[in-house]
Amino acid sequence: MTVQILPQVRDKWRDNCLNLLIMELGKLLKISDFIRELRQQLNLSQEKFAAKLGVSLRTVNRWENGSTVPSQMGLKLIEEMLQKMGESGKRLLNEYLLIAEQREDS
């Protein structure tokens, strides 16, 4: 038996999972730290990171300095970037979560 999930349900489920992840990240580390660490591990300047996401340099700078947080669209762009990276994207996210847990334990 095969179960098909309607695209609207799948998208809502993904959005809910992403929101839960963001809430957990907020408890462990600031999203600004995550974005900075992700960008640095990719060895990208803020300008190149912004270009890859299709946002402005100013937007990335504000995310990293904590003056703003990414919108839902911005978070989806980051998620898509990680997905396109395949295993290395998953590894970066897992590594970040591990670092966050270690900081919380300290």
C-alpha cells in the first residue's frame, strides 16, 4: 500500500518542522550564530553568501549581527541551500546542533 501526501500537507509539515527547529535553535544558540557559522564553514564572504541565497549583503549582515532574523522565506532559502548541498549540508546542520548542545551543557 502506498500513501501519497498532498503537496499542501507536505509543505505545511515541512514548515512546521522548520519552525520547531528554529525554536530549538533559538533556545540553544542564536540564529545569527548559525548563519555566521554556516557561512564561515562554506568559506564564503557575506557578499557571496548573500548572492547564493539571492538576498542583499545588508540582509545577511543584519542576520549575523542579530538586528533582524530571517523571514520564513529567508529560512526556506537557507534550508534549500542546505538541501542542495546534500550530505555536506546535513552534516553542517548536525554539526551546528552538536555545537549548540555542547554550549548549552557548559
